[in-house]
Amino acid sequence: MCWEAGLSTEAGNSVDPRSNGLFGVYVHWPFCAAKCPYCDFNSHVHRGPFDEAGFVAAYAAELVHFAQKVPGRTVQSIFFGGGTPSLMDPRSVGAILEAIGRHWTIDARVEITLEANPTSVEADRFRGYRAAGVNRVSLGVQSLREGPLAELGRRHTVDEAVAAVRLAQSIFPRTSFDLIYARPRQTLDDWQDELTEALWMAQGHLSLYQLTIEMGTRYYDLFRAGKLQMPGEDLSADFYELTQELTQNAGLPAYEISNHARPGQESRHNLIYWRYGEYVGVGPGAHGRLLINNQRHATAAEKLPFDWQRKVLARGHGMVTDDVLTWEEEGDEMLVMGLRLREGIDPRRFQRISGRAISERQIAELKAIGFLETLPNGFLRVTDKGWPVLDAVVADLAA
Ligand SMILES: C[S@@+](CC[C@H](N)C(=O)[O-])C[C@H]1O[C@@H](n2cnc3c(N)ncnc32)[C@H](O)[C@@H]1O
Ligand code: SF4
């Protein structure tokens, strides 16, 4: 039986309710030219000599390790994330893709995405990635206004970002770009103008993130010192609503809380996470979810780039965490991930994975206040009214 629509019917992987027939590889490239003040991703600024080929050899070695753990899969998606993967030599991207192809079957329709920062975009490098097999690029534009770009610590101008998007669109079959909104002092009118421009530029996909203040960042210190005026709850909700309305009208509705696409242009890679499939994570700080002997392993790697490399050289992998999740934990993860999606989750699959049913009483209560609905295919999804309080809805259902 097919448990979910779409990717679950793909050729290659058997449709086990635990993986949903989904398998992808995430490759984390941890280096950036500079650290942005809002960002808490595992990114590091490295100065001095760097043996890129030697570093790439560690990815190949780590892939050998994971291929032994989860052999025989068909790879539907590969994602180079960061950090700034667009700092990579295209030959490094090619070498990692070749290594992945040596261990697993590659689906004929594989999606291969690379995250790019407009600062590091050059035409030759983009052509090199395309020649290596990359077929989708996601650009970190962040803003189409000069002042906010500078405040976000970005090292590119609006013109450079627009040129990078245009170049990507001329080289890659699929592109996306990211914007950060609900920024300090931004008004709804400002955002309406900026997003309207973005929607003219966009092809099939846009990621629109509300600025979040992450602990350990420079923005966190500024916020605590009262130097960053963030929008309050009501204004944030208005920003969110406006974003839904404009993207919907432009034909790129939200398919996930922060991601918008023309139908069919959704990120297949991120859908693997949200549809709670199986994925290998290689590189410093990468996370994975592996299905071994019908148990889901949650893996995480050493974050510091050169410590990770040393660990891989010494023992074949850089993992510092490899936990077997209980059925209950799996069920909770499936809810957290799946309820972010417009398509919702299949409660029958939840029951098969977690060994328990979602409480009918909780479902009824959430429906009564208009936060949850059941679709004709039996899936449960959070309503427009429930999305702004998604975390609370998930917590109620998981209880
Ligand atoms: C890992 S970053 C990679 C992109 C690439 N390094 C760049 O900056 O162009 C992925 C995206 O997360 C988003 N992001 C990072 N930190 C954020 C924050 N604190 N609030 C909202 N969005 C954030 C940004 O839009 C960014 O493009
Ligand atoms: S936002 Fe991108 S470029 Fe800036 S520090 Fe984070 S990963 Fe690096």
C-alpha cells in the first residue's frame, strides 16, 4: 500500500512505512567567507592554507562508512548545504557526487541542489557545478534592499544578488532563492514591495524565513542589549499572512511553513525530511536518519571541520552521536516534521511507525477551535488559522 502521495511511489526503494521509500544524501560544507551576525548554522571562517582535495577525501571516506550501514538504496536527492558550498571547487563537488554514485543507485530523476551565496558566484564556477551534475541552485539573497543587506552583514549588493539569480536561472534547470523578512524596523508596506519584486524574479521556488534571533549569534547579544527592535507577535502574524497571500496570488503557494513553490517545483530533498524519510548526512555537523534493522538511527557528526576530518581519517567516520530512536520518539519526530507541510500527515502511517494512535480527543479539540482538519485522503493537516501556532498544535498532538 502506498502511504503518501508523490515521492512514495518512486521506483527503487521499497515503500516501507518507516522510510516512505525516500532516501537522500546531505553533504555539509562548513566554510564561509565571513560569519553573518544572525546565523547559527555550523559555519566557520578559515584563513590560511587549505588542502581542499584532502578535505574532500574525508567525505569520500565517510560515504564508504555510511554505504556499509545502509546499502542497496536508490538516491533520490543530494543536497550540498552549508556554510557556503559555492566556495567549493567544482571538481570537489564532482568527486563527492562520483563517490555517492559508487555506493548507491542514482535515481534517473535525482535532484542535486547546491546552496550558493551571491558573494561567491562566478559564471565559470556555476558552469562547473552544472557540468558536475548539479541541477538545482538555492541562492541566499536575503534582501532586495541595500540597507537591510548591510545590516544583515551580507557582503553582496542587491545588483550582485539579482545578477546571481539571473545567472543561476540561465545555467540550472531549477533555482530558488532565500529571503529573510520581519526584520528590525521593516514595515508591511516595505515587505509587500520587496516580496512583489522577488516574485517577479522567482522561477519555481522561494524560501521566505522570518528573522529568528538564535542564541550564540551577534544578533542575540544585540537583541538582549535592546539594540534590535524585532516585530511583536501581532506584526509577525501580519507579516506571515501577507506572505501567504502574495505568494498564493503569484502561483507559488506555501507547501511548507517557509517554503513556496509552483506545483511540482517543491524541493524534493526537504520533502524527504518533512515526509520523514531516510537520509545520510556527511561532513562536519551533518545530521542523518538511518534505518537499520527496522530501527531509526539519529546520527550527528563532529562540528569542527578539522576535528571532523581527523576523526574520519582515524576511524572512517566523524559521527559523535548515533542514537536509536524509540517508537515514541519517531512518532514525535514524524509529527514535528510532517505537520509543517501543507499536505499534512497520514495518521495511519503515524500509528504504524509509533505503535500508537493520535488521541481522538486531541484531534477533536483542535478541530473544534479550527486549528486542524482532515483531508479527503484521510491526512491530518494544520489549517491556515493553526499555522501561526504550529508548535502548540504539534505539542498537543504529541502529548
Ligand atoms: C545555511 S544558510 C545557507 C545560505 C548561504 N550560506 C548564504 O548565506 O547565502 C540557509 C538560509 O537560512 C536562512 N537563515 C539563516 N539564519 C537565519 C535566521 N537567524 N533567521 C532567519 N533565516 C535564517 C537564510 O535565509 C539562509 O539563506
Ligand atoms: S548565512 Fe550563510 S554565509 Fe552567512 S554565516 Fe550563515 S551559512 Fe555562512
